[in-house]
Amino acid sequence: MRANLIRTQKQMKALREFVLEAEETPLSARVHDALEELIDNNRRINYRIAPPAPLPVRMREDALGDLPVEEMSRTHFSVVVDSDRVPTDGARISGILALAGPEIPFSGKVLRVDDQRVTVALDPLIDEYADRLEGYLSRVQMVDFVV
């Protein structure tokens, strides 16, 4: 999977450069912008991990309760909520993320709701909390590497 992501990212960057070097046409800007968005979305910073059993992440939020985090990245996380508690797209939420030990407060916007799976785009974290999140993600990468 990693090899495929790397190959895809390199090809998209090459295509973006080709578009920039080619004669401008009515399609150039649209193709360039689409490639730029895909490249940005595929950056390593946006990779999501499923927290492993030894390093679980939990989200606590007043309306949604205490839930295990299904996927986590530096900018997003996903949880599965009870059917009677599903928030709407665009709703603002805030609470606590327990990162297998350290806890950080968060706020964010519900990016999308797929059935009962809610994906939240995190607001920027202050440096101290961003460092804790980065530390957690680094620990998970080490567990993945060691295992």
C-alpha cells in the first residue's frame, strides 16, 4: 500500500508539473487545482491510523458520550455513535481525546456522517496539545514498525 501511495503521489506531482509547463488552455487551471487538492490530501500528515489495541484512543463529548476512536490523524478522527446521537454535517463539537494516557481537549467540525460513523475535522491545536498528539501518533508508528 505504501509503495502504491508513493508511486501515485509522484505521478500526480509529475502531472502537475506537466500542466504548469504546458501551454495554458481553458482546462489547465481546473486540472492543476484538482491535482493540487489530491496531492495535498495524500500528504503523510493526513494519513489516518486505526488505534491499535495496546494504544486505544477514546473521545469524550457531552452529547455523544465516551466512544472509542476508529481512525485518527493529525487533522481528523472518526467515531461510531449511537443512532439516536448522530450529529449533523457541519455541527461543532468539543470534548476530550484520551490518547492511551495523555488527554487533550479538542474542538472541531463534523466533516461528514456516513450512517453512524462521524468524521470530525479538528480545529488547530495549541502547541502543547499538538505535541501530545504527535507523540501519540509516533508511538503508534513505532508499534507498527516493531510488530
